[in-house]
Amino acid sequence: MEIPTLKLYAEEYEKIRTVLSSLLERSSATSASLISRTGQELAFRGDKEALDRDSISSLAAGSLAATLGLAHFLGEEEFQRIYHLGKKNSVVMSPVGKLALLLVVLPNGQPTKPLVENLGRTVLLLRDLLDRENVRFVQDDSESAALNSLGL
């Protein structure tokens, strides 16, 4: 399956950042990212100093792809949440439609109840924002160049 590249307009980008900020305010998470399934960070909120965000975005997309493959072998379409629990930090990933994923970094291990309660709502809000008509999907670089030359 070919996954198109997402292009967000400034208005949608700011709305996505607001949704991510709201998740951080309601949970113990230190950061939240919306990442395309190709590994491109689309939006980020949180502690910028502590993370190599480009590497984390690429690795998260790869991890999600591997987990989706596992889900298919087990007869599932996908898993709603993917947890990686560590001693110092943990991450929670959740698919956002067919084009993106939400990555949340948590300090000190286990996901908290406020995070779990707000994660589903956050994914739905992000999916709605990405499903709107004014988010551009670009299949390849030649199409991107053509859109740019038209000012789109």
C-alpha cells in the first residue's frame, strides 16, 4: 500500500498542535507527536530538548508498520494502542486513520489513567482534522512540484 505524503495548511497545523497541547495538559505525558506513517513528524508539543525527534518519528513509523503486520497475521485489522514500557520513559502509539500515528512519551513507566482516558478522544479529534478536505495529499515529488508551481 502506497501512503501519500501529507501537506497541512497552517490552520490545520495549529489545530493539531492545540489538540496535542490539550492531551499534555490532561496527562502526565512529556511530549506528543503526530507522525505520518512514512515517518515524517507533522506536529509536536512538549519537551523539545530531550528528544531526537527525526529519529524517533522514523522509528515509531517502522514500529507501527511492524505491529500492523503482526496484527494482520493474528487476524486483526490493527491494534488500537501500542505500549513500550521502560524504566525511565515509556511510549504509547496509536494509529490515527490510515495516514498517521500519535506518539506520546511518558516519564516513569506506566501510562496514567488521565492519559488513557484522553487518548481515544485525542485520536478521534486528530483523525477528524486529517480527514478534512483542506489537507493535501501528495503522491510523489513531481506532483508536489506541480502543486508548488501553481501556488497550491
